[in-house]
Amino acid sequence: MKYVCKKCGNVYIANPEVIKCECGGGLWLDFEGKLKKSDIQQNDFTMWRYATAYPIKRENIKISFGEGLTPMATINYKNYKIMVKQDNLMPTGSFKDRGVAMVTNYLNNLGVTKFAEDSSGNGGSSFAGYCALGGIDCKIFVPAGTSQGKIAQMKVYGANLIEVEGTRADVANEAMKSIGGSIYVGHNWHPLFVHGVKSVAYEMWEQNGFKAPNNVVCVAGNGSIVTGVYLGFKELLNSGEIDKMPKIYGIQADNCNTLYREFIGDTIDFEPAPTIAEGISISRPTKLKEVVDLVKETNGKFISVTETEIKNALLEIGKLGFYIEPTSATGFAGLNKLIDENTINQNEETAIIISGNGLKATDKIMKLL
């Protein structure tokens, strides 16, 4: 396998030590999956039923909780038919399990036994869980003040947890320089991560009667859900299984909205403020321009919402039976704007992805009640 930098064109032979380009740019896996309906392994009820389209063969997946095939409920939301993809019900409680399962198995197959990761919470929880299952030593760097539910989860899994004062970027920098003898697996950088996340697009396609929805709404911090959704549906388009791409709408919090600023042509030189959407509080996305270009290609857009709008959306969707973390509620705050501004239509099929479970952020949610 090879890694490619779309910023400068550098190409690298894939190996555990390579995580980003010498120019500072994020790396992409030089791989395009192909998936036809006939390729689906009907007796495999996990995300690995689509293994034909992955860079790792099914027989080489040794560390697995049986992740994937999360429920997709259809609800009446403000008189709109909305499909709710519930990745808050993944094994460790977030969509990150899709990418982490891919990266963990790839590195495990190469004999890597020590991981180091930086995370705002969910990525760390996921790596901690998969490392526990696989018997891999795990060191996680998180921002001081991370939700107690996520901290507890990582500690119960047995991870070596380091809380870092400062910004999310400070946490990443500390992880990269203090990993000791571990291999850095930062999910915001690893080229294989989005090739696990793209499974969410395959699942939505199959669960929707092998059709792509018109619109997909998802939260965006570094942009891994956006990229995964794009890759999955683009591969289905190239395989002839769908005839057009869904519009992708990436939702950010006003207090930390670099992707949105880049999309509208505003300055990205700003001072981020704290946000209850801690999972997307990333002021320096690793593939900023590339992710924005993907959304533009689908004729979608980035939307930014206030803290009040996030809180209101959290309580609103809770009354419909979905207990989600504030980060995920950001997506519903954005959906509200799409509806209010008539950007999406009632006769269209719209899907929204819940990224994380509310149980992870109980301490933060209690302060909002």
C-alpha cells in the first residue's frame, strides 16, 4: 500500500512509522474500494460484510467486537422524514469504532503492540477498547476537562491516560513527542481510518433499500465522518450502484468552526472558544482544504451553529427518544437550520448520523438541564 499527500504530491510506502507528510500535510491511502450489491457477505452481520471494498481482507480481521450495522430509524421530525443512523450504539459508543477497528487490525497484523493516541474523548475510548480486546498496550492523551464518562471508559479499559492542559492542538503535539516506544496512531492523521468510517455509507445505502439518500447531515471537527461518507458513496457511484452522490452537510459549532470558515472564504486565523461540542473542537483540521472540496463537490455545505442552538437541539431530540452527546446534537442543530432555511425539501430523503452516546457526557449534560 502507498500513502499520497494531495498537498505536495509526495508518495510514501505505507508503514507504521509514517503518519503524515514531510510538508505537514495529511496523507491519503492510495486505494479505491469497489463494492457491488453482489459482493456483500450475507452471513456476516458486521461492517465487514463489505470487506471487498476495504484495504484489509476479511480473514485478517482478528480484533473485532462485531462492530457495524447500527440501526437506522426513520422518524417524523418537524414534518420531515428523517433517517437517523445511530452510531452512538457502536461497541464503545461512537462512530470512531469504524475507523479504529480498521487501523487496529492493520497495525496488529504488522506486529505493532504499543499504541499512542491523542483524542478529545471518543477516539481515545475507542482505541482503548480495541487495544484491551487485542491485548495491545495503549497510551491516550486527552484535553484536561474531557467528559468524565469518556475518562472513566478509558481507565476501565486499562489505558494509560495523560490529561494535557491547553488546546486540542496542544494535546496532539504532546502525544507526538511523548509516545516513548509506542507507535502514534492518531485517528485524525492515520490514512486507513476513513476507510473504516466509509462503512457507514455502505450501511445507509443497504438499509435504505440500496439507494443513496438525497442528503446526509453529520457533525464535522477534523472531517472524518464527512470524508468517510464521501468515500463510501463515491465508490458506490463508481461501481454503478447509485446514480448520484448525496449532498453532504457538515455541521460545526460557532466556537470552533474552521471548516465552515474555509468553506465561506473567511479567515481561519481565529481564537477558538470552549464548546459543549467537545468532540468537534478541532481548530486545525489535518486535511482542511481537501475536506471542504469534497463537500463542495457534492453541492452540500458547511453550517455553523451556536451553543444555545446545540443545547436546544439536544433537549429536543431527547424528547424523541435519542440520548446523545452534545457533539451529536450539533448535527440536529444544523438540521434545524437546513429545514428552517428550506435548504432541504420534505420530498427528499435525508439521513443524519449520530456520532456519540449521551452516556459518555452525562456530567456535561447535567449542567445543561
